Amino acid sequence: MSRRLALFVLIISLASCRKWKRAEKYVEPDENQAILLKLEGYVACLRDHSKHVFDIADFYFASLSEKVPTSESEVRLSATSSPKDCIDAIVAARELAPALPQLVKAGDAFARSLESLHTLTTAGAKSFDRSKPETYAPEQGRALHPELVAAFSAFDAAQGQLFDEVSRLNRQVHAAQLATPDPPAKGKPSELDVLWNRMLYEAEGLAHLAASPQLRAELPRFIQQLQSYERAFAATITYVTSIGKENDHAETLGNARKLVTDGKQLLHRTRDNLAYTEAEKIMIAANNEKDVVGSPAAVLASYNRLVDWPAKQ
């Protein structure tokens, strides 16, 4: 499972961590707040650049003849976006406390790979653009191919490392929030806030396991996490019903229930070793894996629908 499918898991879970603070005027402990603040620039880079780079790479490689550009290839290569905003954000975040050397290292590698790709794709896009005779030089573009392959591969690795580190720190903060049910701050979270944050925390763990390339080996952990999420969901819906607010939260609870369903379908498919049908393989090849029943992408799509609501509040 590519991390590109899991990208928004970490982006939106940052917002879900902060919902409690915004809604109840809860002041985050200094260390947690500092970590969240430091993560913002890195998250912005991942959000604004990763999917765009992956799309460009997919179109480029799909257009090649025999996996390399030839004189017959109608090469489709676009330049990646300018990395200046990302580099500036990473430089600013680097100076913020706490130091977090692993995060800084991963962020610097991400910025370097993004800058390298921008230079190469800009040159390659000009070389392959038939509409501009003044720069059209396909032989030069073909000569860049080995460097482009290496640069796309380096970016994939760099963004994966940054993704993992940002996600780890974000989850660390979220766990700390849940471990402090009665914070000595300006406001006290309501019971619904506590239940909601617990459900999101368990959902986040489920989504990360669903995205794991070693899901089969981690199936016992996935089962435990699915059960933990189901318990958190059941507690939330029981409380919402008890206070007569189920209609007010119908859409959100519907999305939460859908994640239970998709998690169970992924469990059954993985546990029973059910192969994808030919039709499902076509859907996956067309980047529609989220619509395939029992797929990891279906679980991630449900998770993102669930957490998209509080992210907008």
C-alpha cells in the first residue's frame, strides 16, 4: 500500500487533535502545543506537493513505451510546482522548539528531493512539449530519463519518511491529550468531546494499519484495533442517543459506522485471502481503489470522510 493513499490521514488527524482545544478553550500543555505548531509547516508541504508529484509521476510513466521514452512515445511530463513555499515553511519550522532532529532531517530530505524534481521536470517538460518548437528537444528529454526515475524514487522515499515522522509525533500528542481527561486549564472538555477524540484516535490507528504493506502479517493487531474502534464508536453513539442529539450528529455517526463496515470488509478479504476480480483490478489500475469493497483504500476513504467534518469546524 502506497503512502500516497494514507497522506490525508495525518493531515486531518492534526486538525482532529485540535478540535477539543478550539471547542472548549482548552489550552494545550506547552510541549504538546509546541510540537503541533512545529508540525504545521511540514504538514502543509505534504498536503500541497505530494499528491501533485505522484500524479505527475504516474502520467509520465504511463505514457512511456517499453518503460523508457522512445522516439515513438507521446511523453506526458509536467513540471512540478515551485517548492519555494515548502522550503520556506520547512526552514521556519526547523527553528522552532522543540528540536526534534529526526523530523528536521526528514523535512530537509523532503525539501531537497522536491527541489531536485522541480528542476528536472521543468527541463523535461520543455523538452517534450511539441507545442513549443523553440524548446522542443525530445532527445534531451530522453537523456534525462534515468535522472527522473531516480528523482521520483528519491521523492517517494523522502516523503514516506517525513510522513511517518509527522504521523508518529501527531499520534504522540493525541495520546497525551486522551491521557489527560480533566486538564487543569481554562475549560473542561465535555463528555462528548472526550468520547469523540477517543473515537478519532482509534480510527486513526485503524487507518494506519489498513495502509500497512504488511497488513497480512499485522492482521492480529488490525483485529484488535478494529475492536477498539468499534467500542469507541459504540460508546459515542450510546452517549449521543442518551442526550437526544443523534439527529444533530447523524452524518458524522453515519460516516463512523461506514468505517466499521469497511474495516470488517478489509479484515474478511485479508483473512480469507480473497483475490481481486478482474473488474476490481481494472478499477485499482484506474486509481479507483477506494471504490473496491474490502480494499485498504476504501478504509482510508471512510476515515477521511469521518475526520473531514471536525477539520472544517
